[in-house]
Amino acid sequence: MDRSRPQSPELLRLLDERTADLQRVKAEYDNYRKQVRRDRLAVREIATENVLRALLPVLDAVEGARRQESMTPGLKAVADVLEAQLASLGLKAFGEADEPFDPTRHEAVTHVVAPGAERLTCTEILSRGYLVGDRLLRAARVTVTGPPASGRGGGAERTAGGGGSGEHRDPRG
């Protein structure tokens, strides 16, 4: 008698049912494991972003110190290590003078009117912007130089060059 094969159709049906049940449970478990892995990665990314966001004022203070005077060798070493460690966590700084203005990455604080300009350009970086991977952590705050706003109102503008006074004015009147 061969014991490796069930003898009755009822046993075959039960074996098929149990096999299908086992396959469903295995598939559900595999999906659960994948979801847990995705959730853990998402929590890790959020935690990393929160820590990096909390450290942005420190980076701003370092940048402010660099702008005011040359740093002592000790402070420069601390700043370099801090920036290197934050970069290893995926933090990337952006915002350079003369780059094209991108409203998805830049926050225009002031618009300087330059009648001959063809496009908006970041002319002064007030505070750098930061990315974590491809995600925007903070927009760069910039002064933008470009053509007149052409009917758009809202922000302060200055006239550059030409006969402008250089003072801030509200384009609404």
C-alpha cells in the first residue's frame, strides 16, 4: 500500500483545501513582512528628517558666523564635522547666487525689478535651502531679480539700475 497518496476523493479535496489555505496564509504573511519593512523605513525617514530639521538653526548660526568673520580653526573644524555628518544622513544644501528662481525650491523674500532681465534669478541668498534625498526640508530664502511683476501684486519690490530709487515699495499702490 502506497501511503504517499491519499486514497479517497474526500482526502484529496481536504488536502487541496489545506494546501490553498496554507498558500493564502503564506502570501498574507509575506505581504505583512513587506508592509512592516516599508513602515520601518518610513518611520526612519521621518525621524531623520525631524532631527535634521531641528539642526537647521545650528547650520544657520554657523553660516552666519562665517559671513561675519573668519572662523577660528577650532570652530571651523567643528562646523566641518557637523556638516559632513549631516551630509552622511542625506542632507544637501542648495541656494547659490545667480541660479534661476524655482518657486518649488526658493522662497522669494524680495523682488528687485531689473527692466532688461528676461527671467527671475536668485541674486542674494538670505538662508540656504535643504533637501533630504529628493524631499524638500526647507526652501532657500532669496532675493530675486527679474522683470517687472506684470500685474502680480503682493510682495515688496525694489527697482534696480535705471532711474529707480532703490527703495522698497509695495506694487499695489
